[in-house]
Amino acid sequence: MKPAFFVGIILIIIGVVSLAYQGFTYTTQDKAVDLGPLQITTEKTHTVPLPPILGALALVGGVVLLAANRR
């Protein structure tokens, strides 16, 4: 199999996942108070949005690579 085939499959998978989830979130912990043995932490949730055009471009790019690989 050619590497373009595998790259096309990976792009299609990335495109579908990107269109399905439209972003990802993660949490970080920050120290709010640090007084000797007393420590208070806060959790912050951050969201990284993925634009739908990015998923669509990855999906179309994967399909184009697969179609070009068939020739």
C-alpha cells in the first residue's frame, strides 16, 4: 500500500471526528490560597473550538488523496 492511502484514511478520520466533536476541553488547576498547610486550588475549564471548515477540509483532502491513489 502507498503512503498516500494511509494519509488519506487518517485525514478522513480526523475530518469526521472534528465535525462530530467541534472542539475539545481540558482543565487546569491553579493555587488560589497557599497558607502553610492550608492550600486551596481552583479548577479552570478551557475550551479549544475547532472550526467546521477545518474538519470539512480534512475530509475532502482525504477523499481526494484516496481518489488520486486509485488511478
